[in-house]
Amino acid sequence: MKLYIGGAYQGQLELARAENPDALILSDFHEAVQEAMLRGEDARAFAQSVCAAHPDAVIVANEVGAGVVPMEAQERAFREAVGRALCVIAQEARQVTRVVCGIGVRIK
Amino acid sequence: MIVLVTGGSGCGKSTWAERLIASMPEGQRVYIATMQVYDEESVRRVARHRAQRAHLGFATIECEKNLAAADIPQDSVVLLEDLVNLAANEMFSGGDVRRIVPALHDLAHRCRHLVMVTNDVFSDGGCYDESTQEYLRALAQINRSAAALADCVVEVVYSIPVSLKGALPCV
């Protein structure tokens, strides 16, 4: 499993595709976490189930936790859930790449 | 050693900061808790953090404001969590945000090791009302002062520590 993260529109999906042309790519993973949350699932358990089902996948997500703490409880919970889920993925992944302006920085 | 740990929401910075404290030599461990507990969410958050650090033998000192007045034993190993709450409490609950940086300097001299946790809340590009902007400016200045004071600054990115200043401590 590999993980590509970055702020909105930083080119993480393009880089993930370029570097892993034959891999299964699960993009917009932050939205998948939000949907899981709305279904009442635990974020960590959801991430673990994705790791178990797709151990060779490339996960692509936006970093969403580095802004002003939102006033709405639901929005706060969403940001935190994405963080918790991506911690699970990052621990499972053998490679983590953070993308800024299209440039990948390997942090694991 | 003085360490500043930053990162976004839910990135695992508290867990990493606790592991860092656990890797440090023996000394009286002090946890400076800054969060105002006023609703169910904050009660849950405090309970989660307490459970997370239960095995580390911290003495907890509650300090919502006025860090300089907190009774921190000399030569202790201190985890201050976090600057975001401390700044918000000083600014919005009748304190003085300007006293945080001098108090951090005093604390750094007093204790053997100091680990400060803060939060990256600056990268969403949103426009906010004037009081929030004022808070962001104040917190950014505190973070920069804390980083200048620290031997190491570490950003935790989804559980992975990334060094921004100094050698990454082994945890």
C-alpha cells in the first residue's frame, strides 16, 4: 500500500498515477472517510477494512486538518476522522508521499 | 531538550509527543492541561487524552490561563498541551495573550525537558472575522517564538514525524 497526500489540487492524484501506472488507485479518500462517517462507521475501522480489502492499492487524499477549527461540530468531527483514518493508512503504507505544487516529498 | 510538535487535526501529534516523553530519561513527568472543559465534546477529548497517557505516570496540572503562575516543579519533564488552547483562553476568556511567550521562556529554563504541542490552523485559506484574524496572528507569533526557542521542531503528518528544525528525536 502507498499513500499520496497534499492540500487541494496539489497534483497528488497525477503523481500517484504517474508513479504507479498499474496500481489500483483509490482517490479522494478523504471523501470516502466522510461518507463512512455519515453511515455511522468508525474512521479507524473503516481505514483498516480498506487496508485489508486492498493491500496493494494506492490511496490518494487531501489534507484537510490544517485550517481554523470549524464552528460546526460535524465539520470538526469530519476533519478529525480523516486524520485518524489517514494515520492508520500511513502506518500500513510502505511509502507515504506528500505533494506540494506537484512535487512529491517522500516522508516515509 | 526543548521540542515543538505541530500538525493538523487528528494527525497523531499528541500520541507522538507522548512517545517522545516516554523515550526521555526519568524525571518527574508533568502534563500541563490547557483545555477548558465546557461541553460533551471536550469531556470526551479530555477522557481520550487521559486514557492515552495513563501509563506514563504524569502529574496533571490544569492551566487554562496564566502559565507563569502554574506550579511546575524544577527539573521536571513537561508536556504542554497545547498552545492553541492556551492562546484562545488568554484571548477570549479575559486573559492576556502577550504573557504566553515570556512564560514559555521561563518554563524552558525551569524544566529539564519541555515538549510543547501546537496545531497548524493556518492553511485553509479561509477569510475570518477580525477577532479570529487577531487570534491567528497572535497564535502564529507564539508558534514562531516557540519554534525559535526549541532545539527541534517536528511536524507530525498522519502519524509520521517530519523534522522542520534540528535532528529528529528517536522515539
